[in-house]
Amino acid sequence: MIKKHEKNHEDEESERVFKALANADRRRILDALREAPKTTSALCEELPRLDRTTVMQHLRVLEGARLVITQKRGRVRWNYLDVSPIQNVYNRWIKDYAAPGAELLERLRTDME
């Protein structure tokens, strides 16, 4: 049995994902990477109100949550979106809670027809 103060690995991963997604600038970075992988410089250009150091700090949080995978090619750092942590959160926290509502809407549609 897990004690209240102990966290399992899955809980720790979920916390990192929720923390990463809680910040609007990090969500903007993820939106930019959803279109295509981008260099860190390109991300800085897409977020002109943030300096490079701040963008790098946000990328480190996203990497820690496994939402971004980076690859260095020479002096250029490429950033890739990894949606699997978001899928894990969906499977654990959203899917089962959304099913009853979806079933209710389906019944309502059927009854109205």
C-alpha cells in the first residue's frame, strides 16, 4: 500500500506534465512545435516578448515533462513535440470522466430524432 506522502512514478510524471502545461508561454511553444520541429532560434522569433534565456528555461521544463525532445546538430538545437505524455494524461484523467457525458449527449441526440 502506498502511503499518502509517497508518490509513484506515474504521479510524478503527471505532475511534471501539468506543471509544464500550466504556463501560457510553454503552451505557445508546444503549439509552435505542433506545426513542425523548430530550432530554438525559430522559437525565440515566434515569442519575441521573451528573451532567449527565458525560452530556454521553458524548454527545460518541457523537456523535464518529456513533452519536448531535443537534438543538437552542430550548434543548432532542434526541438520536437512528443505528445505521448499528454496522451497518458488523457487516458488516466480525462477519457473515463468524459465518457458519461458523451453517452448522455448521444442518448439526447437519439431521443430528439
